[in-house]
Amino acid sequence: MGPLLIGRKQLKFLIVAIDYFMKWVEAKPTTTIIKAKITSFKWKNVVYKFGIPNVIVSDNGKQLDNPKMTTRVPTRKTPFRLTFGTEVVIPTEIGLMNIQVKTYEEQKNHQELNNNLDLIDEVRDEVSKQMEKYRGVMARYYNKKVKLRRFNVGDLVLRKILQAIKDLSQGKLGPT
């Protein structure tokens, strides 16, 4: 299809949701593709009208990620787990009758939640160690492209002059 022409009010993107079973389409033009607009579209045009979908398939998934439930690469844990000590169960999972829902016992669940809260400090310590390891890996990745150069006294170097220390009396031909 190709890129859309810029319409009135600078609308140049189209957010589309399709239910292939019912052959239903929701579409909304927008000026930018940002997380807030995607989330608003998802709630107003999908969830409020038709309920929580079982699956959302996206060709541009970053805007559809839910930060509470998305596992972060450096920590390998969800923010929800780091805060509350347990993984979240969303309403859609309750309707699917997965193993968590089938084996649910309220008294045992309450005890496990208390145990998880008691162990949350250990989980956070483990995540802290993983973050340090991740930072080291990222630093090595970026530093392998750095070429070490030694400068001797008297070598000419290009120096950037910031506005705060620039001599305005030299005019536009002075060092920048």
C-alpha cells in the first residue's frame, strides 16, 4: 500500500485493529505513533467495545507492550514481580483455565504470597547482580569500538568551545 499522504491536522499514521473471526475493523488516523495514543486506541476502540482480547498480534509491538507485564532484558523479571513479589495473572488468563487457575487454593495462595514477600529482598539482590553483569556486557560492547589514542604535549587537538566560555568579542569568526 505504501506510506499514507499527510491529511488535515497532519494525520499521517493509521492505527488498525482487526477481528478476523467477526470480520470487524477499527481504524483511527493519528499524527504520531506513540505509546499513549496506541494505549488510548486499544482501550477505547477494542477493550471498552468488545472486552479484553485473548491475543493481540502486532507488526509494531513496542507500542503495545504493557510495562507491568513485559519481562525486561537486563533483569529477566517483570516490574510487577519486583514490586509485589509474584507474577501477575491478568483477567484473560483466568478465563483460559491455565495451570495457575486450575490449581488455585485461596489459603495456599495467601501463604505463598506471604512467602514471596518475605523473599523479595533476595530476588531484588539477584536482579541487582544481573543488572551489574548486563552493564558490564553493554560497556564491553560499546568500548570494543573505541580506539585508544595517546596525546603528547604539543599535539594539536580539536576542542569544542561551549557558549558559557565563548568570547563574544571575537564575533562569528571566533572559535566555536
